[in-house]
Amino acid sequence: MKIEEISKQEAEVEIINSIKNKHKDLRQKSKTCTFALTYGGTPSTLVKNQGFSQEEAEQIYNAYHELYKESDEWVNKRLESAEKNGYVDVAFGLRVRTHKMKQAIMGTSKTPHEAEAERRTAGNALGQSYGLLNTRAGIEFMTKVENSPYREYIKPVAQIHDAQYFIIRDIPEVVLWVNTELNKAVSWQDEPDIRHPDVHLGGELSIFYPDWAHELSLPNNLTEPELINLVKEYIDELNK
């Protein structure tokens, strides 16, 4: 994909997605920071829990909130409603009670710690609850499997928040079918709160062979000759 052929926002998304392969170690290390900041953490949280200097922690904190500015605004708007209503709506119409927030005056030095903690929990729930998208996608995909010629060749193993695991037969036709249909399922974006003209949902199928330490990622819209060549190159690399 050439950067000049796509919009600036799409280019930024492409660059972020490339981090998975280009900076794997840094991406893994960032997960604890991301979780802490998503949960309402401060620079002091990063200093205390991750061992950063105060200067590093403030840089990470500011960069995170600049990157996720729209997300912060979305969360804050809903938390303001939670202060009035005593609950916050999360994924698929579920509700998390926020009665302590409703009873308190938020955002002052006198705000009870319990109400502040409830606010962090509610804010975290707004994002984390959308792990249910993975469940929804799994149900859609397995319904397709049960009504396909491949129902004996594809068996679910586990779902872990934003990932799904299957045992499938090593037949090119089956692998290609899974690669296509599973990506369709995880690309679902019909709920208004997650519909966006520029940021889209999606996924990528990986084959783990001969064990979990070895991964072959498959591009979307793969053809059978392309799949066979990728697997051959992967096996050749393993045997070196």
C-alpha cells in the first residue's frame, strides 16, 4: 500500500497497525501502560507501577491522550451522563450502575475516593465491554461453520477478549474459507456507537505451527496459490 494513495488518517492507521511486526517487543511492553491509562491512570501511576521516570511518564501520558483524544471525549461525555443517571450504557445496551457518582459532586478535592474509583471502573467498562464484539463474531462465524461443508473440519478452542482460536484441517480450501468468513464476522460494525467512516474493524488470521511460538500471519483476500507459496516459504524458513 502506497502512503500517497490513501488519506492522512488511513496512513496513520496503517502505520499504527505495522507496529505489530516492526516493533513487537515495544508493542508488548506498552500493554501495561495502555491498560493503566485506559483505566484512568496518571503519570504517577506509571512511575509507581512501571518504574518510569517522572519525565518519561508524563511524555507517555500526554502522547496517549493526544492519540486517543476523540476516545477520551466520547468516554467523558458518557460519564457526565452517568453522574446524573446513576448508570452508564456500555456495549449492546448493558448497563453499569454508578450510584456513588450520582450521590457525589465529582471533580473536586472533596470527591470521595469511592466515587472516583467507580468513575474509573465505569470508564474502563465503556471500552472493555466491547470485548463482546469478539463473542458476537464467534457466534456468527460458528453459525456459518455449522451450515457449511466444513463443519467437521473447524472446531472452536477458545475466545480471549479480542482473539479467537480454532483447530482446522490443513486443507487449503478450508484455510481460505476460514480466512474469508472469519474476517467478515469480525469486521461487523453496525452498532451506532462504534460506526466510524474512517476507522474500521477487522482482523487477521494466523496459523500457529508447529507450536504457539511460531506464527504465520495470513493477509486478507488471499488466493490459493498465494496461500501455498506463503506456507512453503514459512516451512522452508523453519527448516533452516
